[in-house]
Amino acid sequence: MKPRTTNSAIPRSKVRNGLIAVAVVALLAAGYAFPDVYNKMSDTVNAKTGVTLGHINSGTFRLGLDLRGGAYLMYDVDTSQVAESEKASAVEGARDVIERRVNAFGVGEPIVQTTKVGQLYRVMVELPDVHDVAEAIDQIGATPTLEFREKGTGDAKLTPEQQKEIAESGVAAKNLAAAGLAEMKKGLSFDDFYKKNGGKDFGAVSAAEQPELFQWAARNRVGAVSDAIETKQGVFVVQRGEEKKEPVMKARHILLCWKGASACEGTQTKSEAEQKAKELLLKLSTQNFADLAKVNSTEPGAAQTGGDLGEIRKGQLVKPFEDALVSMKVGEIKGPVETEFGYHIIFKSEERQESLIALRGSMFPKKSEQDFLLDGEWKATGLSGKQLDKAVVEFDQNIGEPTVSLQFDAEGKQLFAEITKRNVNQPVGIFLDGKLISSPNVREPILDGRAIISGNFTIDAAKKLVERLNAGALPLPIKLVSQQTVGATLGVKSLNDSAKAGVVGFALVLIFLAAFYRLPGILAGVALVVYCVIVLAVFKFIPVTLTLAGIAGFILSIGMAVDANVLVFERTREELATGKSPSAALEEAFPRAWNSIRDSNVSSLITCAILYWFGSSIVQGFALTLAIGILTSLFTAITVTRLMLRFLAPYLANKPALFVQSNKS
């Protein structure tokens, strides 16, 4: 049996260099984990000495839903129409669609995962920092139906089955609304009704958009809750919000493109376009504006429209144009106004104030004739959102109005080509959720599989439509069965309470180590501090989503790091009891304790792997933080503590009482 290597066989330079390396790693980890502290110190050093240390920008820790607040949603997935062998993949497909929709929120670190309870499949969605649950539900569950239809004969009729389906859907919608109203009469608050029935913030609605809802709101005070209001879309129960007025304007414009403009290509230079605009301004009047626009505007179609833009609301035009128009008086002509489309000369012909009333509530949808026949005016072509390859937001090259550009896949490209070939000089209807939003005339066959939807979109509305179209349709029906909202205040309190508990527990551990094991205990405490900053830096670097369970795993790993030191120190006591020097006792204790340390930590890591593989998101967070902590503790408990003890051992060779108190003392 070979004798064990003692401290005297290890050069002091290696021990010293090892400690320096540990110190550097610890400082770097501390700076990465707590950049604000480092950055303030750097600024102080720079102010006093002129030495620039730079800043660290490592961001913040990723906090879970229970610490930062947000929404938690649980959906049941209906797999009744899917073969047993295909259910799992179909549910994963639904999860992928939901994840794409969730990612469109721009939310940090959303979690979307599936689970199976018995024969029931579920999808769980965690949305940190999202507190409008109704909006989240609407975004996840909404499936926009995009259809292209061509002119029908106008003589189509509903079948008896379709008539029955329409009638039944209307009765069902009324019954659901009545049940909700009955619950409110018994004491259910509107907020609870809103959450329970997938409520939605309808925003500020006008009389033109929702006449039935607007008329009710105009007769009632802020905060009032309606009875059931029936519209073409369904039965509404809403709460009235504040009223505001926004301008609705009418205007004409003359567009002068120039060569090299980012969104409009002309033949003249920019300076020539500007000069022409200034010359036109001298000739223009309210009487001749339309005639001069027909002759001078480079906008396609201006020769027919005279530059007429129709009714304009806020958010529909590019900002420089809108800002200029809003600042103008009725009857005023202004220009040149520069946008990415060129130079505009604007004539503001009308302005009126439109009343808008904020509404929120629940809609219980019903079917109508339009869902089946569209009044017999349009017939299906087979082209829909199923053949959509991608959708993007674009802007009309003439007035900057947001549009939605569609690109079809190979099947859709062929269908669209056939549709446009047989409908030259005829309109093609574009329907979204059963509503006609555009019916452009086909001038010539379109063979590239590209279509444009222009429906007086605001920029936000166009973006939301694109997000939903690109996310695709859900392959399986889903039903919301549970929703929870964790407030930011509650999350902060949980985080603060966890931090306080961790600090108090950590301090008690340090006191215990120092009191019971003396100098080695103090050094073990230093190693624990190094351990903490390294683990926190790793959490931020990966990054790990910290939940209350994850923090519990981290705190537990601190205890396991202490366990390793306790094993070493107890073994050292036994060696001191045989009469060995502190240095020799320590060198003998570390390798002898290693087997026990290794076995206990490996068994814990195996447990962590099992918990992570089979557990839910909360359990996975606990397992991950615990595993990272265990791996790091093996480094700090064995290497860091050992290096410090080796460094101090020669100076305290004759002072065993400062090391580990033996059982004989």
C-alpha cells in the first residue's frame, strides 16, 4: 500500500497559485452575478484614480411565474376524433401552435408544456409578466379563419340542417349569457364573470363598428354592466368604460416620388421632386386640388381618385403624414411633407369628432347564414389559410396604410392562379372569420402565389393578424379549464421572503461551522461564500428560471456542501486522536472522506435526474438547481477548503486547537 501524499510534498507555489485562481474565479462570478455592485465599485475607482475597469452587463436573474407574477393557464385537449396511435403527436402539434402564439407576445421565458393524466391530455402555459389573462386567452385560443371566395349565383339556400344549427347556436349563446347574468345576480362579481367566461377587452368601439353595443353604452354610465346584447356575431355581456373622442378626417394628397426613395420609385431626383412640390403649392387651391392631383400625382390610381384618401383615423397612416394632417385646419393645403414614399402635398377637406366608448366583457358566439352561404353572394374556392406559407406586414406604397401580404405554398399558388384566371375583371372576396374585409377586382391572372389584404388596418391590428395567421390553426380543439394570475406584488414578497430565509439560514450555518470546527469551519464558510457566487453566476449564465422550488433546491445544496466539509472535519478529528499533526491529519482526512462524499452526492444526482425527467416544471426547477449546486459544492468543499487549509497549515503546525478540536481535548 502506497503512503498518502502529504502537504509537505506539494510546493507552496502551487498552493498559492491555486488560491489566486480560486479568488479570480470567485471575483468574476460575483461580478457576473451582481453586476450592479461591481459597476458601482468600478465607477468609484474611476472617479478616484482615473483607472477604467469597465462595466459588466449580464442582465438580471430569470425569475419564474411565482416570483415575478404573470398568468398560468391550463387547457384540456380534445383528442376524441384522433386515432390512439396519433394522439401524442397531435397534442404536441397543438402545443407547438400555442407556443408560436405565445412567443408572439414578446413575453420573457414563457413555458408551454404538455402532460397526460389518465386518458386526458393537457397543455399548461406559463406567461411571466402577463397580467391581462383575458388577452392571453384570446391570443392563444383564437383561430383566424382566412378564406378566398368568388362570386356566387346569389340563389343558394340554407338546408334544414343548417337552419337548425343556426337556431341552436343562437339559443346556446343566449343560455350561456343568461347563466352568467344569473350568477352575477347571486353575487358573482363582474371581474370573476369576466375571467370565468374568457372575457376580452374590446377596446374603444364606435357606433359604426358595433352599433348595438355602442347604443347601449351611450345610454348608461361608466361601470354599468349590460344585460344580454344580441348582435350578428353573438350575444354580449359587457361593462362600460370611459368615453373619448377622436378625430375622423378626410383628405386628398399629391404624391411625388423620387429615384431612390425607400418605398416609392420615381424617375426624378429628390431635389427635383421637392422643387416640383413647391411649384405646385403656388398653383393649388381647394377647388383645383383634385384636378391637379389627377395630372401630377405619381400615386397609382390618382388619375381616377384625384388623390382622395377617404376617411382617416389615427394610426392608419405613416407618422410624418399623420402628424402633418392632425396639425392642419380644415380647408388648409400643406406641403411638401416628406415620408419614405416621397413628398406629399396634403389637402384637409373635413374633420369630425367620433365618439368611442371603452367596453370589456364576454361574447358568446353564434352562427349565422353568412357562415354557410354568405347571403348566397360568394362561394368557396378551396383556398384558405391552410395553404398559407407566410404572412407579413407591409405598407401601401402610396399612402403608407398597413396591409397584410400573403404568400401561399405550392398548392395555394396553383389554386390562386386558377381562381384569378377565371375571375379576370371580377372581384375575389377575402374573408376573415367569416367577414368580408376586401374584394379587389382581378385585373390579370396572379401566378406568383402572392396576395394583399387591405382592410383599413391599424398597425397593431395588422401585426396581430399576421402573428395569428403565421401561428397557424390549432390541430385539435382546446378548452380552458384553469387560470391563475400571480400578482407582481405577491411575487416580489415571495422573492424577498425567500431571500431573507436564505440569508438567515446561511448565517446560522456559518456560525455553527465556526463555533464547532474553529479555523477549518471559518475557512469552510469562506468556501461556501465562493460556492454561492459561482452557483448564482451559473444560474444567470445558463440561464435557469428561478422559482420558489428552485430556490429551495439551491438552499438545500448549500446544506449538502456543508455535509462534505463535516465529513472531512470529523475524519480529521479521528486522525488527530491518533496523535498526528494537524497538517498530516488533514491530508489523511480528505482522501478518506472522499468515498462517502462521492457516494452521497452521486445518489443525490441520480435522484435529481429522475425528478427532472419525470417531474413537472416546478419539480424540474428544484431538480436542476439542486444538481447544479451539488456539482459546484464538490469543487468548493473539496478543492477550495483544502487549498486554504494547506496554505495555513505550516503557520499553525504547533497550534492544533485552532484547527479541529480532537475528541481527546
